[in-house]
Amino acid sequence: MIEKLLTIENIDVYFVIGIILFFSLLESISGFLKNSKRAKGDWIQEIMSFVVLGNLIKPIIVFVIFITGTHLIPQYNNSLESYPFIALFAFYILTDDFLQYWYHRTAHETPFLWKLHRPHHQAEEMGYFVSYRNALLYYLLMPNIWWVAIILFLGGAKAVALGLILKQFIIIGSHSRLKWDKPFYSNATLLPIIKVLERIIVTPAFHHSHHGTSQLDSASDPNGNFGNMFSIWDQIFRTATFQNRYPKEYGLQQKTNDPWTASYFYPFVKSPDPKSDWSIAYEKLNTSTKDSISVSLTKGKNYLWCSCGRSNNQPFCDGSHHGTKFKPVKFSGKRTGEIKLCNCKKTKKSPFCDDTHLNL
Ligand code: FES
């Protein structure tokens, strides 16, 4: 039955448009769009990104793969067609999501890819269209779009269609401001269901946490929860934190004033804001020093210590670690008063100074 449905031409496109309309309608009815913080430039970028992705980037990648495949390995064209649908689907979707987990994680840990993914995290509110908010080049380099094209060449069109429908439903749902999982956390009967479900698929609570501004809010983990469709990769690679709450604040710690053109067309268009990662003048300086810094802490208050050595607010984190493998260290003031925190970033007792700097 499902297989037959998937043979309808462009069925996946109709479904994806239907899913977007569904979430758009519900967000509108809930009044979210009326209270939206989004500026005109945000809408232009998000809609443009969605349209270009489906009508330009994906067709170009499919074209390149089909031309290359037909020349180099013509005997493999449609070679997977005879395989059982369920096995082909599982193979396609698990590989797709595994590739996307690592691409997404790498985008958070390397400077150039971070600049292409940064538009996604600049959004200060969640919403169905945030799913498509990335630089043009981010999508062109996305390995799982190339994987989709390879599977299509090998004859897995039905598996791709089903995968696209399910994946978009989960991804758009996890970005939406609707938080469909919220009632599950507040109902004792429904709680076990969401506890199992969140261990398999990415839920709004799981993904909203990834968009939270900083770990000072315990519902936020912008340095984890990289999964797209499944949360299993985050659990396997130890980057998962499960939440039953949602961040108070979304977006980046450092606010910059960027035109949408720089956000979407980086590196071809640069930002005029010198504090922005997308400006020509932007440079991440090493702000660590060969000594400690005495700071005044308050008992019971939480702080984020900078471990990357790039913060402009040493010894505390200001979000400059994005695009590196470093993460801030969260700690709580044990007493009120002056405390020496490490600023050489070599301490073995982070965030406190252990005099390692004396041997540097
Ligand atoms: S700025 Fe966040 S860890 Fe250094």
C-alpha cells in the first residue's frame, strides 16, 4: 500500500509542502507569527533558502551524480530496485541520518563550516522555517544530499520519498514553536511514551535545547544534541542531553548586525559588522594569558568558564568557542568572594587555577 503510494510522481514534494502548511497554520492559529521577532531579512533568507534548496541545489546534485554515474558505473543504475523495500529504506535512512549527524557536529566544531551553519543559530526564536535557515554553501556541501542522489541513481526512489516525508515531519516538528511533546512531559500516563520516543527520534525538547543560547540555562545545550531525525547518534557518541523543559532564550550569545545577504551568501558576501564572524575584519584572537584571573563570585550562582582561550570576557565564556571543539565549563560559586580562575587554559582542575601556568 505505502509502496504503491510512493510511486505517485512528486508525492514527497506534496507531503513536504503539506507538512510546512500544517505547521504554519498551527503556528499562526496559536498566535506565534503575530508575536514573531523575525525581521523582513529573516523571512527573505528562510524562504529563499527553502526554494533554492528544492529547486536548484538538489536538482544540480542529482544531475551531477547521474551524469557521473552513467559514465563511470552505468551497470549499477537501478541495481537496488530488486532489494526488499524495507531493507533498502532502513539502509538509506540510517546512513543519511548518520552522515547528517556528523556533518552538523563538524559544522559546530570547524571554523569555516560554522560560518555556513551560523545563520541557523542566529535565529532568536524557533519556528518551522528555521529548519531551512543555513548558508547556500552549507547545503551544497551537505553529504546526505549527495547520498540521496546516489540512492536515486541506484534505484531507491521510493525509499528516498518515504525518508524525505518522515524526516521533514520530524525536523520541522522539532524546530516548530508548537512543542508537540510538551503535554507528554506534564502527564504521568504519557510520560513513559515520550521517554521512549525521545530515545529514538529528535523531539522539540531535545532540539530546542540545541538552539538555547547558553548552558547557564540548564534547559540549553548548544554544544550537544546534534541529531536531525534520530537521537541515537547523540547517545552513541555521547553528545545527548534529554530535557523535559525548553530554553528561556534562543540564538547566539554574541549579537551582531548582519544583512541577510552576508548570512546566506557567505563567503561571497561579507558583513559590515566587524564583530561578526562574516566580516572581513573578524579574527578570533587568543585572549588566554600566562597567569590566573581573580574574580568576584557569588555563592550558588552559576558561571561558564572559557576553556577555548578566545573569549573577550575572560575568564568567562562569551560564545567565541563556536567553530571549535571546545566547550565552556559550567560551575557554581562555592562561596562569595574573590577566587582565582585559570586563564592559561592548561589547568587540570578547571575552572580553578592549579598553578600550571608557573611551568609554562
Ligand atoms: S568563549 Fe566559550 S569556551 Fe571560550
